Amino acid sequence: GELPDSLLTLERTLQIEQDLAKKQMQDAEIQGKSEEALGHRAKLLAKEEGMKQLVRKLEANYPKYYNFKYQNSTITTKEVQALLPNKETALISYYLWKGAAFAMLLTKEKVFLVRLPKYLHEMKPKVDSLRMSLSDYDGLKKNPELAYRQFTTHATELYDLLLAPVFDSLGTVQKELKHLIIVPDNILGQIPFEILLTDDVGPNQKPYADLAYLLKKYKVSYTYSVSLLAENYKNKSQTAPKEMLAFAASYGTELIKNTERGTRQSQLRKVLQALPAVKEEVAGLEKIFAGDFSYEENANEKNFVEKASKYKIIHLAMHGLLNEKFPLLSSLAFTENGDSLADNFLEAHEISHLNLNAQLVVLSACETGYGKFQQGEGVMSLARSFMYAGVPSLVVSMWQVNDASTSLIMQDFYQNLAKGMDKAEALQQAKLNYIAKAEGMAAHPAFWAPFIQLGDSRPISVALRSSGMSLWWLGLGLAVVVGAGATAMAMRKRNK
């Protein structure tokens, strides 16, 4: 947009200072320091005023850049249809209000607007209950029969509410579909659609592996908005010279004894439980794929920030901390190494200012795709921050994930990418492969469904370290872990 470097630097500096002032204000509010919070609020208002003045200057003197960066733009249905790669793909965008609920479905050639039979307040209890049945590992163990009824009832009801009316409008066109791109609205951003059941369960209890999941009929991907998906497809960040960057963080009191941190950071660090399987997860990737793999003390924030821009694929296996009240303070918890500058909590506002060239980021962490809903903004989450940083595609988790099943699904996911599958299909097939090998309760969606694919789902090349041993090694890992039994698997959950 012909913008001078000096103004580009000023714009970036003001954005960073604005986010920092907001973070400091929220930190003070959390700690009950009202006067300090007011001081930071005044600083924030000053930065916001400085940004407004800069934007007015850009509008007057650099209209090309202003129109690109600050003008709200809409996308037409024809432009959306042009984004869809083939007749096998459909985009379904939901709109929920108190008095009405709609789904707009677009295929390559057709557009449908469908009124849904229930409203927001009628859907919310069902969504809440279904999410609880997916994320409550203790409930699965203590009362498996109740957990089964709760899951199957609401997974069937929500399919009938959200998808059956849409598919009914398609008629014979539905038979062509293989890929659904979901644009969720409001509470619908809290559940993965692929666990919805397309058929009634019937009077007899079936094994979880035999249930009629949407996953078995369609590959499913997601986007926060249609406009954002268009930007993801336009993203040209494919210039990273190196292959995969993977981090496996570790946690323990011995790592923080000599570290001076703020009150909030210290409290967060103390409650982080060890994640023994993340090291195995990343070590498994290292045996198969070419790249840079960091463990324990090397898996720190400074190391990541210095390296991240150079890699095509980024895989982060660590705790993710969701702050629903202040989404900017949601963070990824790297290993504490006592660094005096980096606190090893990479927060959402810091992520959004990174200059990344990755084609894919995989956040193998707790609740990285789940966040606070804000009308007009969608779900404010760590995943969205990576998209602000220029990443067109992510794989993220919707709830606290299980160590063992995560490791297996991730290795299979990358293997599928290496075979040439697109990202949505690679994740779908990894989940289906896991279900086929899991036994009993281990096939419950709680173990395989938390991960979803966001944004650009097109194929991506993945460089294998050694093509000869990788499939054998993965098969052996699946046999060993699944054979260990569902009870052990259910108890090895990843806690925040």
C-alpha cells in the first residue's frame, strides 16, 4: 500500500503498546489493585487515541493501505462459492439469535437458507450437556451408563436440530458431499460437529466404536468466519525454509525454585501438572519426520520465539491456559528456565504480534480452540491469535486432552499428510483409524474428538526422516497403547 517503513513501524509499536497496556490493566484487576488498574487504563486510552490519530492519517494520505487494513469488507456468496474447491465441498454458516436460528449452506452451484427448529436458549442446555459428556473423564469412569445415555441423547438431538434440516434441503445434492466446512455461531463453537450421530442409537447399547458419527460420512473443518477463510486461502506464507518445529514442555517445582515471577505467573506455574506423554508424542514425531525437536528446558518461550518464523509446520505439546474473562491473557505454558526477560507464558496478545511463516500450527494443548464468545468477533482463543500472526491453518483442541490417544492421533495425522491427504481428511482418517483400533471405553469421543482443523484445509507436504520404518513404528505404538486397556487410557488425562 506504499506505506513508508517509519509509519509501518509506528503502527506496529502502537499495537504492541496498546495490547501491553490492556494486559497490565487486566493483571491489576485480577490482583484487586484498583488504583494501579486505573493508571494502566489511562495509559491504554492514550495509546488508543494515538492509534486513532494514526488511522486518520493513513486514511487521508495512504488510502490504498487504509482500505486494505482498516476498511470492513464483505464477501459475496459467489466469492464464497469460488473458494470451494469442488462439488464435494459445502460450507454451512450458522446464525443464532434469541428469536430465530438459521443455517446458510453454500455448495459450488447452490445456496440454501434454512430456518432451524430451535432457538439459542433452547439449544444451549443441549450443547452444555453434550460438552460435559465429552470433557468429563471422571464421569465416564464413575457412571459409564449415564455417560452413554447423556452423550448419545444429545449427539442425536443436535444432529436433528443443526444438520438434518440442512441436508433435507439439499435433496440428491447431499450424495455428492464429502467435506463440510462449518462456521459455528455463539455456543456452537464449543462442540465438534463430527461427533453428532446421524442415526438413532436404538434400544440396545452399542459399543462407542459402532455409533453413527458424522465423522464416518464427512471430513469436517472449521472457520471463525467466511471472510477469515477467504484470507486463509489467500495467505502466501509458504516461504519458511525449514520443515517441522516441535516443542514438548515439562513442568515441576524443581524448575521454578530460583525464578522471580509476578504473583499471577507464579500461581499459574504451581498448578501445572506434569505431562509425561508429551515427550513421547514429540519423540514419536522426531523418529518419523525431519525437523527441529525441543524437550524439557529447551522447550522454553525464548527458544520458540527465536525459531518459529523459520518453520513450515509448528507442533506445540504443552499446557494451554484459557482465560475466559480476559482472552488476551490466555497462554501457552512453555518450560520454565528462569529467563529474566521471557516469563515462559506465551500469551494471546504476544502470539498475535509474531511474524510467522508456518503453513500449519498444531496446538496439542488443553482447550486451545475453545474461548469466550463475543458477538461480531466469534471465539476469542489462542487459535485466533495464531491466525492474526499469519497462520492460515491450525489443528487445535476443544477440551482437556488425553495424553495417550493424542500421541497416536497426531502421529497418524502427520503420516496422512505425508501421503498427500488434505488436512481435513488427514485428521478424519487419523480419528477413524484410532476408533477402529480402540477397545471399549477408549473409543469414546472424549479421547479422539477434541482436535479440530481450522482454516485452509488444502494439502501440505511433510518431509519424512525415514520412510522405511515410520509405518511399522506407528503400527507398533497403536497396538501397545490400545492393548493396554481402556481403563488405563481413561485415567491418563491431561489436566490444566
